[in-house]
Amino acid sequence: MLRHISTVPRPSLRCFFCDQERPASPYYLRLQQAGMGLGALPVGMLLLRGRWGFVKCFLCDDCRENALAVRRLRWTVLLVTLLLLPLSFFVLYPLVMPAASPDQTSFGEKLLVGLVLGLPLLNVVLAPFYLHFLLRRRMRRLLHPETDRYLKSLGVVRNWGFWSDIILFRELPRGEKCLTP
Ligand SMILES: [Zn+2]
């Protein structure tokens, strides 16, 4: 079966992220920065509140893929963090729970139960912190230093990490305006 292959050549433009001349496509980049709030710590849901703004740019395929991978990393870690709780409480805990009465429970069994219940809870507390450093490192690798400085100068994102995010759109969503002409 013949696969449809686009034969329309794309112009080589300077990619906004890597600053290299490559075949690139236009995107609208949504920058967003969440306000600090305790309610956001466990799930990062307040990311949609805070400030945001759009920037029109051209991106090469590699940078587009890498930007999507950064988003995937965030949501994968958050999803796994949340799923670990019911998994350990309702599946692993009944499996490792000692059958004997508490005074006959060995130290090893108590330790195992403690780990099964404690580690996922500890992970909920720690996930925003290690995710912050992972995302910050990935964004530094993704953006050319000039682009990084420019995006931060727009007054939306202060620093990359857990509290900030970028989302790519093919078209500017209705009612939104670009930060730059
Ligand atoms: Zn690029």
C-alpha cells in the first residue's frame, strides 16, 4: 500500500529554539507560568491559572519533538506519582501485609509494609522538586541561550521548571493575542 508522503518542500528558516537554519514550520508557542500555591504541589494543576502569553515562531522537527518530549516527561511523572498511591495502598499493601498479629511480626515485614506505604507518599512530596530540576535541565538543552533570554524577557516565564510550561499550537487559539507583533 502506498503511503501518502508530502512532497511540498518546506522553506529552510532559522529555528527559534536551536537557532539553526533548517526546514521549519510555523507554531504558536504558549508560555505559561503558575503562581506558587500549596494546592498545586501534589498535582501541578494550577499551571493553567497563572500568567500566559503566545509567541509566533518557526521550529524544526527535532525541536518540536523535543518540546513535546519535555511535556510528556512532566505528565508521565505526575501520572505515575498519582497512580502509585492506589497501587501501593490497594494492591501491594494487601500482598505484603503480615498475617500474624503485630507482636509476632518480624522487623523485615514491618519494614516492608512501611516502605510500601511510605515511599509512594514520599514520592508525592518529592515529585514536584525532582521534576523541577529535570524540566529545567531539559529546557536549557532545548533552547538556544539567546532564545532562552528572549522568552524570559517577555515577562511571562521567570524560570523554567515545575511552575512553567510551553505548549505548541498550530493555530492561535480564539481570543488570544501574541505578545510580540
Ligand atoms: Zn530547531
